[in-house]
Amino acid sequence: MVDVDAYSNRYDGFLGQVQVFVPNGQTVGSNAAVLAMLDRNRDATTASGNNAASNGQERYRVYTNAKNAYRNFGSSLGITYSFLKKYTLRGNLSFNAMKSNSISDIFVTGFNTPKWFTNLSFGNRKVVKNIGFSVAWKWQDAFLWESPLVTGNIAAYSTFDAQVSYNIPSAKSTIKVGGANVFNNRYIQHAGGPTIGGLYYVAFTVEGLLNR
């Protein structure tokens, strides 16, 4: 089975954020406030300029509507292939992007979506009597994360999941043992967030409890 789709969106008055600097401890419109802004601009040419408070400025973001029209587009491809009766191979690939405008309106879109994302899985619910398995590999492209708390680049990462199941027909139940990110490849999903490692589990599932 092959599944393909594509989309394109256009937004007028897109809701996002602009970054604002105000004088730290100064009256807006006063000479001291102007000097604080000049100090910040001068320091920004010699340093990163991220420490706004040390430059006489406090930084924050406010929500507003964009002047420009914004467009995003993408597509995905999914393939499922079954063979030898019970084996299944699945894969999908997706692409998502936001088109840049030729004239910037100093606008933070907060799109926060990697351009490329893919996963590939292989499994068999009954590879031998009452025993099944599945494995999956996932990969995500690097992307820019924007939020009121922090803005930063998120590195690409990949994970490997695995699971083994044992079916107990007499008890109408299944025991599953597995893990997500079984190799404990630590990664970050968003800027300012924690690192994520492996998750391992044992699950016991009973089916048909409500059936008469």
C-alpha cells in the first residue's frame, strides 16, 4: 500500500510574536532610555547581545499579527509492504516548510517543525507460535525552535525502538517487553527542554473482559 499527500496553506494576519526591548529602570522616552538603547546596540556589535539586562534593556515578546502573508507547504509518503504472510515492512517520509518572505517584518512565526522526518519499522505479530516482535528506527532533521522562553537550534537525532510480545491464548492476554530509544541516545526535542533518554517497559494486556 502506498499513500501520498501534499498540502499548501496561505495565512493573512498570521498570529506570532515580535521581540521588544524596553529600558531597564528608565522612563520610556527619556534621554536615559535613549542612552540605554544606544548602549545595547553598541554592545551587540561586539558581543552576542543576548544579555539584554546588562545592556540597560529588558527583553520580552508580544503577540501580534504579521504584515506579510505567510505560506507553508509539505508532503508525505507512506509505504506498507506485507510479505511471507505475516511480516510487515513500513516506512514514511514527510517534508514541512514555511516559505520566507522577501521583506522581513521582524516576526517570530514559531513554526517549530523539522523539514524532514522519517521512520522505518519491521515486524511480525506471530513470527513463531504466540511470539511476535517489532523494531522501528526514527530520524528527525535539525530545525530552529522559537518560543517566548528561548530560541535555539535543535540538532538532528535518531532513535531505535523494539518490542517482543508473547500471547497467552488460555488467559486471553499478552505480555509485551520493549523500549523506546533502547540505545539511550540522549536528545532534546525543544530549546530549553530536558534531554530525553531510553524508556523501557513491561506490559500485561487482557482482552475480551467485557465480552459475553
